[in-house]
Amino acid sequence: MTRSITFIFYYFTTLIALSVASCPKGGILDAEEGSCLFAVKFEDTFQNAQDYCSNYYGNLISIQSADANEKVLSLSKIFANNTKFAWLGGKYDGTKITWIDETPAEFSNLQEGVPAGYLLLNLTSGKWTTANWNGLFPFVCRTQDASTEPPSCPPYAPCPTDWVYSQSLKFCYKVIFNVDFTEGDQNCRLMNSFLTSIHSDTENRFVNDLGKSGSPQTAWQQHPLIGGKRTGPGKTDWMWVDGTPFNYSIWADNQPDNSQGNEWCLQTIADLFPNAYPKSEQYLYKWNDFPCEARYRVAICKQPAKY
Ligand SMILES: *[C@@H]1O[C@H](CO)[C@@H](O)[C@H](O)[C@H]1NC(C)=O
Ligand SMILES: *[C@@H]1O[C@H](CO)[C@@H](O)[C@H](O)[C@H]1NC(C)=O
Ligand SMILES: *[C@@H]1O[C@H](CO)[C@@H](O)[C@H](O)[C@H]1NC(C)=O
């Protein structure tokens, strides 16, 4: 009994989550597969690229036919002309291909003699080759079923699947990966949410705990992006992108300093920062202003809980 209730619970909450995943801007609907494809121009490692796709409930793309290969090649035309390769969502172990989205590897377009590694589409030949996981390439994502109708039944959970519920705050939060401000802002909005605002010590600690890596971090962009945005160069010129009042702040000493005049976004220092001057502890769980263009390890989205 308990088992079947749990099953139904997950079934419906999954549907709710999927129904939120509409085609991202610039994506094209793949009607046959009922999903959207979109090409991402910035270059990153295999895992970071996969994390980025997972922000949209998707995966790096898998390819199951020659037609699909052509579709991905034509989508790749948005990349700069000197871009020669793009990540695919698969791994080759020297004998067989495994796709990260767990689709069967029945079709292959591997170039002969390539070594084991992570799959790359050769944009010149259309053939597949391989690279180490830490190579930097643009990529193509496939999001899950974009055409899923929202379920007509009432919600069974206060938050969508994959979101973290805070009962005391009555909000749902989600960590997304590897974004600058524009992408983070867009990612959250696509999931009916905003980059998080923070209105209390409790909420600040909750968001920091969610966004921490668990190890000391010595680079600013390793610390989470949240939803504060400058409205001007002054110390108090800030707003929250979700439109709530900027009525709480917990800046690190001497922050916000708008260093070089380009620190228009807001991050919270969620892990120890050993090389921060003069004492790393003074930064922990405190805020810093930082450039919006930085590529942050994580960002935090927030939406009201359903009940
Ligand atoms: C690539 O080159 C072609 C032909 O020169 C041009 O039409 C196209 O706009 C270029 N694409 C990009 C993304 O620069
Ligand atoms: C990619 O394809 C081009 C055109 O066929 C070929 O010259 C090149 O060697 C290929 N690159 C790799 C790494 O396979
Ligand atoms: C600040 O704004 C939030 C969001 O509107 C509100 O819930 C909270 O009570 C306000 N806090 C103070 C101290 O005014």
C-alpha cells in the first residue's frame, strides 16, 4: 500500500517537473522525439556541459540515426565558423558506445580507429571522434519531452521533483550548474522560478548550505550566484530579480566594493575561502558583489512552495 502511494507520488511529481521544461530560447522542437534540441555556444568540459543540459531536465544529445546526425549538424551551424567539434552525450570504451541518456546504441557514426573517450561530433565530416573529458567544446542538449501536457490532477508535493523544500521558509530551491547571470536568470525563469532572493539569516544559511561544495574554494566563481542585481554603482543600489524588497543583507567586510566598476551581480560565499584577505572566516556565509559575466559553479533558483 505504502509502496503504491509512493509510486503514484513520484509519477505525478515527475509529470509536473517535465511539464515545466519547455523549449529553451533558440531551441528547436524535435516533433518525432517530442523533445527540444538546442546548441550551446560556450566551450566547456564534458561534465560541465552535461550539468548545463541537466538544468533543463535534459542531457547532452544522443544520436540514433543518420537523419538525427544531420539534424544535429545543421543545428551546429550557430557555432562560430572555426568551431570544428561539439560534444555528444556518449562515451566510447574502445568497443561500444554508451549514451548518457541511456538510449540504446544501435546506430554508430564513429570514425574508424578512434581511441576510447568521450564522443565528439566532427562538424566538418559529420563523423564521431573522441576526446578526454576535460576538453573544451561547445555542445548540443536534448531536453525531455517538451510536449508533455501539464497534469490536470492537483499537486501532491509542495515542490517539483528535484527541488528542495524548506518547510519553515515555505519556498522551494534548486541548485543549477555552470551559468553566468544571464543564463542562470533564464534557467530559473524557464522553471517558473527566479534566482533566489534572501530575506533572513535562516534563509541565508539555507541557501549557503544548498550551494556549498563541501571543500574550501579559492576562486570567487566557485561560490554560488544568487538573485541580487545592482541598480547603480552605490553600496545600497541593489534589487532582487524576483521583485521582492531588498530588506536584508549580510555583506562580507568591505563589500560590496564594485571593484573596477563591473561587479553588478551578487554571490554568497558558501565554503571556506582560504586565501581571502585578511581572514577567510569573515567571508563564510557572507555576500560579495562580482561580475555578472563570470561563469559560476552553481546558482540557486527559488519558487514559492505550493502549500
Ligand atoms: C559562417 O560563414 C558563412 C559563410 O561565410 C556565413 O554565412 C555564416 O554567417 C557564418 N556563421 C557564423 C556563425 O559566423
Ligand atoms: C574531421 O573531419 C575532417 C574532414 O573529413 C578531417 O579532415 C579531420 O581529420 C577530422 N578530424 C578528426 C579529429 O577526426
Ligand atoms: C522583507 O521582504 C520579504 C519579502 O517580501 C518579507 O517576507 C519580509 O517580511 C520582509 N522583512 C522585513 C524585515 O521587512
